[in-house]
Amino acid sequence: MTAMSKAEIAKAVLWGMGKGYSHVIIWCDTWDYTDYPQYVHINDDIDEVINDKSRYGNMDRIMEIYNYNISILDQLNERVAYNKKPKKVAENEYGISNLYFTNDLKRAIDFAKDIHAGQFRKDGITPYINHPLTVLKLAYSYIELFNMQTLKDLQDINDIFVSCVLHDVLEMSNTSIEMLKKNFPSFAVSMVLELTNDETKINLLGKTKYLQAKMLDMSIGAMFVKLCDRLANVKDLIRAQDCQFQENYIKETYDIISYLLNEVEFNSFHLTVINDIFKELRKLTINLNLKNVNLNLNNLGEDNPNILALKPF
């Protein structure tokens, strides 16, 4: 008798993600009471798959059904998942696969929309909420870099996405830490705290030195969100009306990241985002004709493992 543990079920469910399946059924073999997964192809009808079992005298019993068209994490957090229908679910408007569009993330987006209502980006036209949603989309675009094998991996991704959406709420409103803790996962809230700037220290140290020191001590998840945040801002820089601001921001970004490349041993997904940041910086310097901006990384040394891992940009 071998019943699958929640961790074993999570591993089986995660294994089937992105492989062309619509569902995974957790069966119990009624002969020896051993649980096992059966994956249902996207083109197959789940009712026919289930009926085929009984049609040929199979007495196995369905324990759970997971649907690859809705949030996997929410299903794994249910006491018993039985999500046979619907087979197809309309994608949400934010460009995030429903596999990762959890109840936590929905609440975070609604919360951020309320907090940032009436706030705008530096151009005075773009609603501010567009920025955290862009950071979320960028973070999601790197999802394939994460090797998710456990329920904790999936929870960590969820918390990273939530922190993307909420990363500016403490700075730009009177929202309290307690309010965040009450409504969102603790790991997500801890990353929001890491991502929140201290204006007093910025005034004391200057923005560049402050962020160099702050990012040096960031957790892996917060560093990833911060890099996505910086990438979003760099991509948005072309719309800024102030040429001096554009040049200063490009130099600041270069100074911060080149410093960190010497001090931090980055993971592959960090380096992928950094590579994309430098690609955007290079395009901006050309498009804006900024001849006084130097983006050379040769001064970091040829044996720097981060430099060796970066793709040429």
C-alpha cells in the first residue's frame, strides 16, 4: 500500500507542465492501494479516458484530478483537488499563463491597482500601474529558466510574481507592512521590504552607492525582481523627455550592475536579465546618440565568472 504524498503529487503534476497535457489524474490501484498518475493529452477527452478504465473492468479509483488550464499552486493547496472541467479557460488579460495566475497574484494586482490609482510615470501620461505589471510580465518571460520540481519551487515563483506587482506600494503610499503581511504570503512581503528604498539613506549616500550596497545583500528572489524592475525602467527610458535624466539613468544602471558583477556570484537567470539590460542600454546609447556613455565591461577582468557567463551583447 503506497499512497502518494503531497510532495510526490506535486512532483508528478509539475513534471507534466508544458508537455501538451490538459489534466493529470491521480489513480489508486484498488488491488494493492498504490497511487499513480495518468496524464491526459490536450486532444483527448478526459471523460473518455476515465470511462475507458471502467469499460475494460479496471476497478481503480480516482483520488484527485489536476487541470493544467488553471493555477497549479492553488490546486495543490486544496485539501483534495478534483478539477476535471473546464478543459479550456480563457487566458487572463495580463499575459500570464493561468498555470501561474494564482489567487494571491489576482489579489496583488487588484491591491496594486487601488494603491497606484491616480499615479503616473515620469511622462505624466502613463498610469503607474503599467510599471509593476510590466515587471511582472518580464519576470514571467524568464519562467523557463527556473527548474521547478517541488511545491516549494512553485510557491517561490508565486511569491516572486506577487512581489513584482507590489514592489512599489510601500514607497508610493501609506500602506503598512502589517497590511501586506495580513493579505499576502510572508516570503512575498519580505521581498517587497527588500525592494523598498530608504530615501534618508539615498540622500545620505547618493542613489548609485545606496543601490550598490542594498542590492549586494539582496536575497536571490529580490535580486531577480530588482533586475526585472531595472530592465523595465531602462526599456521605458526612451519615452522620457529629459535627455539629461536619460543619460544619468543609463550611467547609474551601468555603475550599479558593473559593481555587482564584481561582487556577487549571480545565478544563470540573474545573468540572463543582466544581459538583456545591457542590450537595452547599448540600443539606447545608439538611438539617443550618447557618445559620452561608456558601457565597456573589460575593466572587470577576463577571469570574472559573471563576465564569462554573460552572452555577448
